[in-house]
Amino acid sequence: MSSIGELLANDQDNLLAIARDLPHFTRIVPRIDALYDQSLGLLRVGDHLALFYGQSLLLCHKALLCAALTIGRRHPDDAAAITRRAIEAVSTARAVKYDPGNLERWRAYEKRLARWNARNAGERPSPFHPEITYPAEDRLLDEIRRFLGTLSDSFVHFTPEFFEGRGWKTERQGDAGQLAMPYMEVDQRVIERELITLGGIHVRILDLFDECFDGAFVADVPWRERRVELIAIGDQIAEHYFKAPEPEPQLGE
């Protein structure tokens, strides 16, 4: 890409075309967006724990929209970090539901403040990993947390997997030459796959928030019907996509 102007124009053209014409976007993303809106309308945030779940749900809704738009602009690698953070948010919410003490362990105000003070002093902060405990058996939680490592190694961190997947192009002329790479994803099947995967992740996220709110979402008939419709449509799109062998999770069960 030779200029920021060209990148902006191409990004906008790609997003408009995909958001208008690609069924992986038009039939999945707006329905998950609507399911989030409906979930938010069912919230009851009477205590500080429910407030935390609700705030986390809002962050995940934003993550869906931002990731979908980023994939639509043909930058699925950049969308992965957004999605990974959403998985961390719902995982933490579910852990707090399992053990409310996890909330303070996650906040760890004094330890986190000490790390910022060290940075401000030009020192290396001490490592810190919140000692969060998760439920021993939660199929949904286990499923969604398996995506963390995949997203990290493939897209989020500077790993060999990320480096080698750039589509490098080199032309050598003696000691000189040119080096290039596409600044956007040119493979349409990758865009389709990442939209299907995004949908599958966010259906699981909503189901986990339903657990946090004691089944308040699934108890609502319109919510349940909208979810059933979404899964049916997602399965149709995924079935068509996976006729060519690329083992990725389908939208839901």
C-alpha cells in the first residue's frame, strides 16, 4: 500500500461491499448485535457483582462490533486482539460468578498500582498473574478459553506463526531488490472463516453471560427464539463453508 489515502479508500470500499453482500456478515453479525441488545434489555444490576457482569457484557458487545468491522475491512489479524480481550472479559465474569472472591483477586489494586509506580520510576515491574479460580467443569467456558492460545499464536503476539503468515513477496536484483506484503487479507475464504469464527465465539460469550445472570436470557422466549434462528442460519452458512476442509468451530449447537 503506497499511501494512507489509498488504505483508507480500500478499507471503506471493502467494508461496504462485505457488509452489503457477504452472507457471513449480513446474516450473522446483525443478528448477534440484536441478541446483545436484547440481552442488555434483560439485565438487572441490583448488586455490585451484577453490575460487573453487565459492564463486561457491554464491553463484549463493543468487541463484537469493532471486530466485525475490522474483519470487514479485511484485517482479521487486527480483529483477533479485540476478540481475545472479549474472551478474557467473559471468562473473568464467569469466574466471579463461580467465586465472588475472584473479583478482588482480579482487581488486585495494590499490586497493579505497584506495577505502574515501577514503570513511572523507570523500573521493570514485577510479574503479576491474578490467582483466579475457574469452575472445574464448565463446557462452554472450556470451549471458549481454548481460543485464547490460538488467537495469541496466530494473530495477537509476534510469533513465528504470525510472521510467516504475512504473504511476503521479494524480488532480488543482485544485492538490491524489493520487499512487499499485502496490507489487507486478499483471501476471501479467510474473511468468511473469521466471520464464522467470530459468530461462534460471541454466541458462546452470550451463553456464558446467561449463566452469570442465572438463566435470565434463555428464560425470555423472544431471546430464546432469536438465538435459535441465529444458530440455524449460522449452521447453514458454516455447512456451506466447510464443504472445503478447514476445521474451525461452527456457530453453535
